[in-house]
Amino acid sequence: MRREAVFWIREAWADLCSAKVLYGARRWNASAFYGHQAVEKALKSLYFVALRREPPNTHVLTELYREIKRAGIEFSPGLEERIAELNKFYSVSRYPDAAAGQPYEVVTKGDADRSLKTAEEVLELVENLLRAVGYEGTPSRILEIVNKFIRGIEETGIRVVEAYLFGSYARGDWIEESDVDLIIVSPDFGGMRWLDRLDLAAKVWLRLGLEKWVEVLPYTPEEFKRAREESAVVKDAERYWIKVR
């Protein structure tokens, strides 16, 4: 598969993350715009694979999808309609003349909701299509690092009952400098302070000499259950995490 397809899908995931951050800040117009951008880049990634050539320099989503459809890749009619709806957010979300008013007033929370939902559906669909032709969203060497790190934790006497890879390596928008983000759940953390748990993880990392820094969130089962209900970080991680234990 062409490297350009990988670059575009990674940027698509990064734009989706920006859309979510802006949604959380109640910037509906900006969130809707980044939802459009995520879909545009995902479609351009798929364009490289489906048509084996560089996509046109356009921001019109329906133009990109039309060519992909002609190449034999077809989405559901409902998703096709929602993609078409996103077209307007390229300009309406930013320019007063296109919005016939202030974009931050014209674009609503409902618009941002639909933009995010459509972007998530398109990116997941494109990701699966890319994986079918060889795209490796999470490099195997990262999974090897994770498994080695978990074994290192267990060698200290900590029983790991659950573990989840999250962040950029789970979403597929990693860059070479990205750290490895990992949630580890163990009942043996119960008698330890949070800082002591982090210190233990750092010592394991140093002892193993791993090539990537492993950023750990260490929970007891009870803490993890509560975090899934209350923690914004864990809730966001859960959308894309990969269960590794």
C-alpha cells in the first residue's frame, strides 16, 4: 500500500481528535470543520488505495467519494447522505459570507454532533478497509513492547488482570516520537500510593531498556470501574483502546 495513504489516515485521526477537543470546549463551528477535515483526509487515504493515484486537490467530499465509488468501494446510502451534508462545513463553519452570519452562531451543537458521528463512522470504515490491504494501524513492535512491559510488571509480583493500549498507537495517528499509553489494572495496586505505582512502572521500564517510553495509568479494579464512569481521559481512551490483557 502506498505510504501516502498511511499519512492521510493518520492525519484524519488527528483531526478527529481536534474535533472532539473543540466540541468539549463548545466550539461547535470549529468542531464541525475538523469533522469535515477528518472525513476529507480519510477519503483521500482511501483514494490512494482504490484508484492507485493521487487524489484531486479538492475539499468537496462528494467528489472524492464519487471517484471511490466508481472504483468499486461503496458506503451505505445513509452514510453517503451524511458525508454530503458535511460539505457545507468547510466554508459555513468559518466564513461569515458563506454562513450568512457569524459561523459560531450559525453552526449548532446538533451540527457538531452529526459531524462527529459521521467522521467517526467514516474513519472506522476506512481504517478497516485499509487494514484489509495491509495497513498496520498499530505496529507489531509496539505490541511487543507492551507485552514485554506487562511481563516486567508481573515479574515484580503485581498481577495484571486487565491492560489496554490507548492513545495514538491505538487510534493509528501515531508519529515516530509518540509515547506508548497503557492502562494497567491490578488488585495488587490497592496497597500502594499512585506515585508509588508510577515509580514502579518507571523502574520496570528502565530495567527492561525499552525503546519507547511507556506512560502508565495504574488502577485497581475498583478504581478502574469508577474511572470509566467519571474520568474524561478514560472515557476518551475507551473509544479506541485495544485490550492487550
